[in-house]
Amino acid sequence: MDLQLLAALVIGVGLIVGLILRTRLDAFLALLVAALATGLIAGVAPTDTVDMITTGFGNTLASIGIVIGLGVMIGKFLEVSGGADALAQVFLRVAGKGREEWAMAGTGAVVSIPVFCDSGYVIMHPLARSLARRSGRSFVAIALALGAGMTVTHHLVPPTPGPLAVAGILGVDLGRLTVVGLLISLPLIPVVVLYARWIGPRLDSSVAPEIREALHTDATPQTEVRIGATRAFLPLLIPLFLIVGNTMSRAFAPEARLQGLLGFVGAPVVALLIGVVLAIYTLTPAGTSRGEVSRWLHEAAGSAGFIILITGAGGALGNVLRQSGVGEALAGAATDMAVPAFIIPFLISTLVRLAQGSGTVAMITAASLTAPLLGNLQLDPVVAALGACVGSIFFSYYNDSYFWVVTRFTGLEGTAALKGWSGITTSLWAAGFGLLWIAHLILS
């Protein structure tokens, strides 16, 4: 690998960690500084580096910025109406007391098969907060279980966009990959729960004061009206069903007559906008003034603002790493290594994930570079696809937009964020590698 590109990667990552942990700069500014430094050290012209940053920032927020804002609004109405507490009661009854982490991990895994992690976590996070408040268990453990449960299926099970693209690139039967992906996902859920239960109580004291205060604030309505679980579910389930319907129809019935309608109402922005309207008209008590509703919406927008900025900055850094050639160089270096065939897509995906943050980009890159090698490597295409998907779970950190969504909503910063979220994703990656090896022995 070119030493200049390697230096750009190492210095860029070092700047992020050093600035966040050792200076007065926050994550947003640190990410922008690191993106500038990475581009310049990699040999990109200064003006081109700036263009990469603005393009990456804009492209990232084009896909997730509005979704975060709308999702936070739904969450706000679930909190002020008492709807989140009503949903928490349902989850507690289904899972049983003491199994809150299992409930959140399982729920996250189901929700994230058709829905991007970012929007799914934003929608479901109020439930984690309510479960922690009602059960008295570790909030960090419950929140991490939710986020990591989403990570498992988002990276492994079609019709999530990444695995779906990998199947197409490698010529893998979609049904076969779906079944194998589900089989590998199931034993990873206990890994999520065990790590969350172990690290969560150790990090609860590190939760940001504003999040900790919100956990101890009664979010029930300011009137005597209580929201039933059925009404509380509507703003959550209807957007999710619309998104699922769109995803499934595109994957399995792209020529269906309803695809145009489903593609419109099932777009995350439209689906969540419908969810916000439902929340306003089904969750607010009768007689609530227009001013009060506006105040809640403004409070939600304020909460979402900084998360949106950080998410965009993470996308800017990822784009600089991609466009500067760092990710491609890492992938090329991996293909030159003398390693067992099934490890090649796994290593490429792992390195690209580390370099630029996006799991979807990492698995697609790995699949693209592995596809021409399948014949020579005598590698089962399903195993190659799984290698690309499992490798993309590795060490979610500062250049991954989902890292910022989970850690900011959970109130974790600095080393606590790395121990909690980066640690749990790396544990999943390591356990996934063991399962990948078993799949290789069975299928090859």
C-alpha cells in the first residue's frame, strides 16, 4: 500500500481521536479538521479536498438528515404523550422482567432487515429510554442492545440494500443468502446481549448529563389522559410497514403495478412524515394548543440539529477517504496477501470499513474486487458474500454516521463511546468471523 495513503489514514484517525479526547474541539469540528488533513496528506489538491468534504456532507444529509429530524419529532411526541411508556409496558410483558436487553436486540434485528439502521434507531430509541426508566436496568445496556441488534441483520440479511447488492455482484441466489444470513444472525444476538449487559452498567456513569436527566424525568402527559399501546404503535408501525413494503416490492416484484405508489409512500422521508402527522393527531391530548405542538416540534428540531451536523461531518470524512484512494489501496493490499480464499472478501471489507466508515460501501467494494477471483479461488459465492458482509461490521467509530446516531442518542462520548459502541460492533465482527469459518467448512 502507498505509504502516503497509509499516512493519510493513520494521521486522520489519530487527529479525530486526539482532538476529541484532548482538546476543546467537539466531534463536529474534529471530523472536519481530520477530513481536511486526510485529503491534503493523501495528495489531493486543497480545493478538491474542500469539494470532497462539502459533497460528502451534502450527500450524507440528503439521505439521512431529514429522516433524523422527522424521527426525533416522532420520538418527542411519544415521550410527551406517554406513548413511549405504553409501548415499554408491552415490551416488558412480552420479554419478561430482566430480559429488556433481549427484547431490544430482537426488536432491532427485525426492524433493521428492511430499514436503514439510522432511521430505525431514531424511531425506536424512545422505547429504550422508557424501558430503562421503568425497569431500573442499565440504560446504556438497553440502548446498545437495540443498536447492535439492528447492526446484525442490517449487515447480513437481504433485502437490506448492502447484502442485496453483494448478492447481485457475486451472482448469489438471493433466497439462499437470505436463509444463510438469518442463520448466522441468530447466534450473534446472544453476543449483543452479553456484551451489552457486561459493558452497560460500567458506562452508565459516563452518560451525558442532559440524557441522564431525561431518564429521570417523568415523560408522561401533563394531563390525566393516558395513551393506549395501539395508538402509540401507529406512528411507529405505519412508517415501518410503508418502508418495508417499498423495500420488499423493489426486491421481489419490481414490475408490480403498485411499485410507483409504494416507492413514493415507502420512501423514508415520506413514510416518517406520515408518522409525524399521525403522532401529532393521535398522541396529543384533546385541547392541546397549536402553540404547544409547535413548541414540542421546535424542541425536537433542536435535539436533532447537532446529531445531523455530526452525521454530515462523518459523511464528509468518509467521502474524502473514498475519493482520495485510501479505501481502494487498502483493498488492493488485501488481495495481495497469501491467506485462505474465504478470508479475502472478509479482509477487504474490514479494511475498507475501517478506512471510510460505511458498511454498505465496504461490502460492495469487497464483493466487486472478489467477483473476478471466484473462479481462481474456488470459493463458494455464498461464502464470499458472507465474508464481505461480516467484514463490514468491524469497529464502527468516528467516520461511521451510525456511530454518531447511537452514541449521541445514548449520551456516550470519547472513550465511553469507543468502549460501548465500537466494542460491541468489534465483538460482533469477531464472532461473525468464527461463524463465517464454519459456513466455509460446510458450504465449500
